[in-house]
Amino acid sequence: MKFDIITITDRAADRIKEIISSDENVLGIRISIKNAGCVGVSYVVEKVYEVNENDDHIRSHNVDIYIDKKATLYLLGTEMDYEVKKLSSGFVFNNPNQTDECGCGLSVQLKKADLEKLALDKS
């Protein structure tokens, strides 16, 4: 059974399209995680100018999304959204593998996805 590592909402897709349309050399976006903050890691979203063959790739809403292989097990089952608030806007990750977050919301703690549970949920 095949399922995407990450899904994106219509709002996230629209924002990604805006980002990549501003630069004709951009192929899509790349999602990764990096050590940061007070509880563990932060999500990183960056433009892709050259495909890294080690990355996982999905295409959703006519958008190419590349995922750092090292982040895959931590992102399985995640929904990426885009949120606009009064004083800020940005991508939001609704990740079932998140176990904690810092008070300011800049870093999160993640565990590896439970592959057995994911398979049961998709059946």
C-alpha cells in the first residue's frame, strides 16, 4: 500500500506555488528537520534549485516536494498547512510524531513514526 510521506492542504499548495513562481529556476520545495531550539528540532522549508537524488519526492497539487531522507521517518503522516494570523504567517506541520514543543513554538520534539500503526490506519 502506497501513501505520501506528507500531505499538503490547498492553502499550503497555493503558498508554495507563490514561492516557486517568483523564481524561474526553482523546481519545488524541500522539507527537512534540523537540530534547533530548546526541545529538539525545527522544520526547514527551502527552495529546490537542484534535485538531490537521495531525497524522497512527492507531487501534490501540481507542486514538487522533496523530503530529506533523514527526516522521512519523523514526517510520515504529517499534514503541512499554511496559516495566516494577525501578526504572522507561515507553514504549520500537523505531525502525529510530535511529542512536545517549546513555549515559543520554534522547536519541536519528534519520534520516529510507528510504521505498523500507519499501515493499519491506511488499511
